[in-house]
Amino acid sequence: MEIYILPILVSAILTYIMTPFVEKLARKVGAMDVPEDDRRVHKSPIPRMGGLAIYLAFVVTLVAFAGVDNKTTGIILGSTMIVGIGIVDDIRGVSAKVKLLVQICAALVLVHFGIRIDFFTNFFESEGLIYLGSLSVPITVFWIVGITNTFNLIDGLDGLAAGIYTISAVTLSYIAYVNGMHETALVTLILAGGCLGFLPFNFNPARIFMGDTGSLFLGFVLAAISIEGVIKGATALTMVLPILAMGLPIMDTTLAICRRVIGGKSIMEADKRHLHHKLLSAGLCQKRAVLLMYGISLMLGMSVVFLMNSEYISGFGMIAATLVLVMVPVVAEQARAGRK
């Protein structure tokens, strides 16, 4: 494990050094998050685009410690496209259709460089595989675009996204390491190091937000890593583990989509009913809400560790406890709505 410590430190230190410069750049180019509606928790304009520092540190550290091969090239090129559209969106805004188009193109770059879902595990046959054939590309693109946007939606409180990304990245790196995919584990930990270096500037009260530049970039890389380091495994747990590792954003997004469909609204319509909003409504301050969501994400990460070590009772018990924690504020909100 010693070989991973230096890359993590380098990534964290580079991000920490570059973030103040990115903050000044964001102010200069007008990449400011202005609280124009009640969905915003902060009260005064705060620079965004902080994800640029994480991206730059990630690329430099990746090239220095992992080298450049076919797949790292694909990750760098694809994430550069994502960061580019994120910067434009943070400065002057971009339509959802344009962002989606760029995300699809970036996902196709990964496919071109060999990062793709070629098969699923057949749960009804021991060690059996279902090869996707011509469906491989659309399923891969769907996964990458879906995870990219899922993580984008979790960026709602100071320090929340960076912490959740870190926990998810460390969990995915553990899975990759145990499966013998050491290079993938290294890439994931470099990403986690960048998030840790950014947190001192982003935790409440935040000096800078990562913006779409950061949230889309981190979601994109985690989606790629989950394919390369987890889904390509050939065991019955391969489809469950990445979902658990990234479980909190996935659950929050799934609940949001169901809520909007049931309410007859567009699934793209923003609202103030995400889990972090519900925790604030329940009376928690930003810091406590964020720390609670860190805890939920850590519990899901621990469930992955238990399941990988065949401790199924502990693993599924942890998942059940997590679901209870997530559903409590949801049920409480429904009860309040019913009383009104």
C-alpha cells in the first residue's frame, strides 16, 4: 500500500496549491455562483469552477505516477472534454442538451480507448457471463452519462460533493485493489487525493465551489473507473458493488426522478427536495447535514468491504441501516405535508 501514499499526497498538495489561483481566475472571468433562488443555501456570491484545480492536479499526478497508456489517454481526453464544457457552463451557462451531447461524445472517447462494458454477470449461472455484443456501446454510454449526472446532483452543500466523491473513490479503489487491478486503484486514489486537497477551501463556510467543472469531471472519472476496475470482474457481485460504492448519489437521484415522474414534472426540473434539503428542513445545520451524509456514504462503503469478504449478514445489515437513515427524512417530509 505504500506505493499509493505518495501519489495521494502529490495530488492533494497540488490541488491545495492551485485552488487559490483558480479562485482568483473564477472571480476574474465571472464564474460566480449567485444565490438567485431559494434552492441556494449560501447568501452571497461565491466563485465556482474550483474543479479545475482538481482536474489539473489529477492529470499531472496521473501522468507522473501511472504513465500514459491507452486507457489513461482515454480518461484524460474524455475528462478534458467534460471539464471544458463545465468551465463554459460555470462562466455563462450551457443548455442541458449541449452538456448531454458533450457527455455522450466524451463517453464515446472512453469506448474508443477500450473502457467499455462488454458483459454482465449471469446471476442464474455460476461464473456465467452474458456478452452484450452490439449493445456494449449504448449501455456503456448510458452508464457513464448517468453516473456523471448523478454525482452532479449531489453538489448542494459546502463540502458535500468533495467528501462523497472521496469516500466513493476510496471504496472503488479498494474493490480494484482486491481484484488485482492495481493501476485502476492508483488512478482512483489520485482522484481521492485531489478531492481531499480541495476540501479545506470547500468545507463550510466555503470559499469556492467546484461547480459543474468539478462535479461533472469527478462523476465522469468515477464512472470510467467503475467500469474498468469493478464491472469487468466476473463474479455475481460485480453489478452490485459499484452501485453501493456510489450509492448515496444514486439513491438521491433515483428518488428525485421517481418524485418528479409521480408529480407529473420533467425529470430535469430542479427542486428543493433532495436529501440534503430535507436534512436542513429537519433542523440540521449545513455542517451536521454534510457529516451525516458522509456517514451514510461510509456505511455503504463498509457494506462493500463486508460483502467482498463474504460477511453477508454484516453487509446487508449495513445496507438496511443505510436505507433507514435515508428514508427517515423522506417519511418525515411526507408526514408534514399530510398534516398541512
